[in-house]
Amino acid sequence: MIKEWFINFLDKAETKRSDGENKSVADKREIQMSIYYKELALYTAITLIASAISKCEIKTYENNKSVKGKDYYKLNISPNINQNSSQFWHKTIEKMFYNGEALGIEHNDNLFCADSFHPDKYALLGNRYVGVTVDDFQFSKTFYSQEVFLFKLENVHLKKLIDGLYEDYGELLAYALKSYKRSNSRKYKLMLDEIQAGDEKFNKLFEEVIREQLKTFIENDNAVYPQFKGQDLQAFDEKINVKDSSDILILRKDIFELVGQVFKIPTSMMLGNITNMQEIVKVFLTFCIDPIADMISEELTRKMYRYEGWLKGCYIKVDTSTINHVDILDIAEKVDKLISSGTCCIDEVRDIIDLEALNTEFSKTHFITKNYDTVENRLKGDVKGEEVNLNK
């Protein structure tokens, strides 16, 4: 999907100068390279978000208790016959960010993400969706608002905003690429005797044959240039002020930072320079992933269970806590606290650290240490008849 969008974008790109002349092949390459950097930054951001969402556990609740039934299987394992849940959510997130919204539809107990659709908007009656396609298949039916899942960004103009902010960076990057190539390219001069220089036949021969031979000789690593009598091909002296690629790398870094700011992704994640993983992931989850997870949770809940089901404690929650990698040895003390404080039973803690539940009476029992007690019991004291003075 991303590849197709990128190709279409390049096809539509401006390829003419302001004076109406066609751009050279080199100019087009520089434009494509500058567009490539922006698309690479977008791809990086969207992939980070899609991977995070697909790693979440989408929990289904009935009577305010977590259950694993048909809906859970559809959202977490197999939404449709052709995709697993990771593939489905990756596609949904990509559509949502590139198009501003993604449409999920149910058909024959399968959940699909539409590739294209045409909305007919009705503010009071609810929108209708026609021309809905999935892969190469187009549905003939009209889908109504209450029948579909519309996953929509908080700002549908996010992609346009990035395109607009990028225009100046695109020009700067194209200029930096051109300057880098110009600075590091070798220049030659062709020495001719006076007779050849003023001969019309030679000038015509130069235009038709020799210029092409020179181009082939200069652009290829291994080439032979046939030098005739009265000709001398000389290379200019090596330049002292040869440019490195630092300007290009700085602009590339700026583009990645810009896209990261718009998507609310920490810069170090966009650039791949993560030093404090735990803190960076917290910021990423809080400002980027959690709002998307809440939107998905609300849309699934209101369309699958509606108001009547919600009143009965039926709802869906996208659990972002499963995104973090958990090392059981690193959290051993915290696991002990969860159990000893009575907050979780053993099976609940095992589920958190991705271990299979024991499903025994013992593992489902809540425990609490003697250190946790009520103020009333502490006032009575541990020994019969002994009073505890809390003011001491």
C-alpha cells in the first residue's frame, strides 16, 4: 500500500520548470530523492505506530469481566480468512494515517479493512458508504454508519500538514544533493586544434557522436575513450573544497524530527538512537499510542455492543500494557508486591508476564501479608488486651 502510494505520488510530481521547459533527468532524480527521504520518515513513523497497536491485546468484556470468545478471537487472532490480526491492524493504521481514516466492515462474520470507499455524508441520519472495495472485490451493497467501524485521526489533515511543512525542506534537500554531486564530480576539457574547432563537419560529428562517447566515458567505471589525432582530453585538477554529505544528513535528520513531532513520536525513536528505552517508550505510549488505542476501543465498543450492551458491562479495551517487553527477573520484586498486597492473584500476575495461568484454586486466591492491615485492627494491637498508641 505504501509502495503504491509512493509511486502514484512520484507520477503526479511537478516535472517542469517555471519557464515551461522539462526538467533534466538529474533534476528528476534529485526531486525523487528528496521525496524519498520524506516518505522514509513517514514510513518509519507509521510502522512504529502500527507495530505497537498490533502488539496490543484487545480485551473483550461481558458483565464487566474479561472474556475470550468469538469477538476476542476475531480482534486478536483471525479477523478474516486472508489475514491474521497483525496484518489487519497494520493495514488499518496505514490507511488511517495516509488517508485520514480507515473503514472496517463485517461480512459473513469476517472483519475487513476497506481499500477504498465513497462516503455519502448525512449529519443527522448517519453516513452511508458505497463503492466499498477489499482487494479486487467491490461490494454492491450500501454500508450504513452503524454497520461499519470508522477509525479516524484526531486531525484528518495530518498528511497535508506534513506535505506543506516539507515543501521548503524538499527544496533545500534537492539543492544540497545537487551541490554535493557538483562539488564531488570530475570535470574534463577536450583540447582541439584550430582546424577541428572551426570545421563545420567536425562540429556536427561532435554533437552526434563524440559528445555521447564522452558522456559514456565519464559516467561509467570501466570505459575507453577513442582519442583522435589533434584531440587531447584532460581532467581538471582535483578540487580542494570537496563537500561531504553532512548537509544532506542534517536535513534528513530535520525531516525525521519534523515528522516525529507531528506524530508525537520521540525523536530518538525516529532516529533509532534510543539510550533510555523505558522512559522513551513511556512517552511514546502516553502521547502517541494511548490516544489511538482509546479511539479504537470506543469505536469498537459503540458499534459492536451499542448503548444497551455497554449498560450491561460489555465493552472493548485496547490494552497498551502488552507493548512493553517484560523481563521476569527485572520485575521480580514488583510481582511480589502485586501478590502480597492482594492487588492481583497469581494467575493475574502470570498473565501480565506472559506465562500460562495455573487455573487452580490456590492460584486464583488473593493473598495479603500481615503488614497490610486496617487502622482499627492496628489500634487493637497484636497481643490480646494490648493497645497501640499511634501518637508515640
